[in-house]
Amino acid sequence: MNKFTKILTIAISTITIVLINTLCKPCHGLMAMPCEHSTHIADIILLILVLLNTSALLVKKYYFHSLTAVLNTASGIFLLFIPFFGRCQVASMSCNIRTFPVLRSVGLLISAFSAVFLVISIIKVSSRRQNHANAK
């Protein structure tokens, strides 16, 4: 489950980076639009998720996997609030119709998967400790 969550997060993050820079690209005017700044922030967060989860696949330490799950959950929640960093005022603009709904969906998906993994791993560790304590 742990490896599956990390691979899924890498795939979702990579696909989202490609989407928000091609098909779901935000508005672009003669000057820098606020939604472009929000999209750049989202790009950085998603790139960090890809790098973090890739390194977590290589590292075998439990605490690193737990830290990755916590950071994935926090990053997913952060992606939900990306529009607050800047968006266009007109509801029919590309960023409001395509870019931010994709980012909200991805943020919800990543945070949900990571939170479920984190809860499952905490339950496993606590049951192991309890079984170890009962064995003594």
C-alpha cells in the first residue's frame, strides 16, 4: 500500500503539472495575471511532491515514509487553497473553469490517499507495539 500510494502521487502530480501547463493552462494577458502566479506556486508544490515521493521509494526508513505521508497530506490541502493566492475576477476565465478545479481535485485526491495511508500505518505500528508488549 505504501509503495502504491507513492507511485500514485508521483503519477497524479506529474500528470497535473503537464495539464496545468498545457490543456488547463490559466489565463494569459499582456501583463502577468494573478492566476499565473498561483499556477507557478502549484507547479512548485507538485514538483516537490514528485521529488519527495521518488526519494521515499528509494529510502527504507519508516519515519521517512511517515513524514512523506504527512507532507503529502499537507501539500494536498495546500493545493485546495491555491486560488486564494490569486485568481481572475471573471468567472468565465480559463483559470476559474479549468485550472483551479483540476488543482482542487488533485489536492483532494492526494490528501485523501495520503491521510488514509498515514492512518493505516499508525494503526499497524500501534498494533505491533501492543502485540510486542503482550508477548513479554
